[in-house]
Amino acid sequence: MKLKQRVVLLAILLVIFIFTKVFLIDNLDTSAANREDQRAFHRMMASLRVELDPRLDHTLQSPWEIAAQWVVPREVYPEETPELGAVMHAMATKKIIKADVGYKGTQLKALLILEGGQKVVFKPKRYARDYVVEGEPYAGYDRHNAEVAAFHLDRILGFRRAPLVIGRFVNLRTEIKPVATEQLLSTFLMLGNSTCFYGKCYYCRETEPACADGDIMEGSVTLWLPDVWPLQKHRHPWGRTYREGKLARWEYDESYCDAVKKTSPYDSGPRLLDIIDTAVFDYLIGNADRHHYESFQDDEGASMLILLDNAKSFGNPSLDERSILAPLYQCCIIRVSTWNRLNYLKNGVLKSALKTAMSHDPISPVLSDPHLDAMDQRLLSILATVKQCTDQFGPDIVLVEDRMTLSHL
């Protein structure tokens, strides 16, 4: 064989060797990542039920100190949280030492300080479990039980980006009024035998108070994030205009995602994939009201999109607002880990997991069955949307590997 032919043959063999090696390594890496996703799913399923136990073993710290130490740029709480039951028990039972009007916003809430100095946000019950909110997908009052359910969905999806939430019953007459600020106290009134309050907010009206059952009010409490992690507010790139007859650009421009990808912080880092994760999360719970979102300050796009204010969810189980998924079907990308987790949750697993996760809550049952059934159906719609994307662009483009080492040191 001539020298030239030998060189060509060797070059061909070298190319084949390199291609085979890269292909095998890529597949091994993918297979290992998928196996880790499956292990993480099984760990989550094994720890779904949270026993509300006040005991904190092997530590002298308060539950508030423990929860504060959990927070890092990409997680509100870690995957393994043996102290979660103690923290949530404290949220549901610790004495209220101060009550004030809620922080600025459009919906009724109260800011409570619990024994030990921990702030929590209290959202009162406004609807019965089987009440259906008609109209626009963002219509109606906040739903306190939606906050509880959304937190547990965040656990199940493995995002860990939602602050801790639990249901709580409070006695407005004996627990709130004696420690209420004058500003909050001035909004209390009696309707028949029921104690009510209407608070201070953009839509708060004396004619539309939240009323207890006698003196006992059901609500949700959300753990305030530590002050050492100040928040920065961002306009959601797929936010609505909330103006009749006026569409946002994403509602008529199918190439809108290309423009978003050229804009900071979506042009690099994890933020765009966080937006996609959030679209999946919001579609499952029926939340079409995420016009803004929060991250940690000075993060340069590296911190998580924090899943705050999820109470405009679970309004109408018969309404599947597909436009919530616009970031997914316009960008046609999704994290591999999110895709894997969604596939593990089909065939009724999501409904079963969420029922198990919420079964410990003081206000259980948190959701009616129609809402749980609706989530299983919406999950199938998400999977079908991703399938359409992979059919059009291929899985290598659509399924994005974006795993980050999360430090809890």
C-alpha cells in the first residue's frame, strides 16, 4: 500500500476512533445524569410526607436559624431537609408577637412576626375548596391554599425555589388583635358573629373583607426569606398587559424568544431556563398572573428565579390557559432534568405525590380532586408540547443540559 493511501486510511480510522469515543462518552454522561435524576426522584418520593414534629435533634439552633442557613443562590431549601417538619411545625404553631398590614401589593395579606423574631406572610381564606373562579385566568382573590399546594409542587418538581408555606388557623380576636398595629387594627370589623379585616393593599376595600368562621380564620403562612438575601424585582418577559384590546409582543410575535435571548440576563446563564421551568410550574397550577418575578440582588443573572406569590392559582380546574406555556413553545428548550422529572410524574404519579405531600398540612385537604386531576391532564399537555419541539428541532437542541453544583457550605 502506498504511503499516501496509508496516511488517508490512518486519518479515517482516527476520525472514526474520535467520533466513537466522543459518542460513547456523551452517552455515558447522559446515562449517568439520567440515573442521577431517577435517584433524585426516588429520594423525593421517599421524603414526601413531612411529619410536623417540634423536635430538632442534634442542634441547639432555632428552626428559624436552620431555615435561614438553607438559602443559597440556587435553592431556598436543600434536597435533604430532616429538619423541615420542625420548621413547618414552628410556622404553624409559634406564638404571634406582632401583626401588621402586608407589604405593598394588590391583594390582602398580613405580616406576622412569630416568637423568635421570624417574619411570615399570612394570606386569609377567601373561597371554599370547591369554589370555581370564573372569568380571566388571573381573576379573583388570592387563594391561600394555592400557596400551600404550590410549595409542595416545587418540592415534587425538584426546583426548591419556593419559600416554605404551611396552612394555619389563627384566632383573630385572641391572637391577632391584641398584637396588631393601629394600621391593621383599624381595618377590623364584625359581620354578624364573624370577625373580619380588609387590610391595606391596592385592591383592599372595606366592602370586601376576609371573614373568619366566628373568630377562627384559616389561612396560609409563608416564611419570609432572610434579610441577608435582599430581593430584586424584574418584569417578566412574557408578562401580560392587563389591558383589554392591547396585546403584549409575545402574544403576536412567534419569534419573540429570539429577541429575549439577546437581552440580559437571558442571553447567558440560567435565567432563561428558569423562565421555562416557571412556565411549566405555572401551567400546572393554572397561574397566569406572573407579571413580575424576583431574584436575589446583584446576582448578574446567576441566582434562581424565586417562585414567590403563587396564590392566583387553582382557580378553575376546567381552564387550561395554554398561553402560560408561551416561553416553552416559543423558545423550544427545557432542562433535561426538568424533562426527566415530568416524565417520572405521568400516569397519575403527580396527583398521588401531591396528595401525599399535602396530607400533613393543618388545613388538609388542601385541594379538591378536580384540581388534582387537572394537573395530571396539564402534565400531558406539557409533555406533548416538548415532543412537538423535539420533532421539529431535534432533542439535542430542545433538551438542554444545565446542571449546577449547589453548595450548602
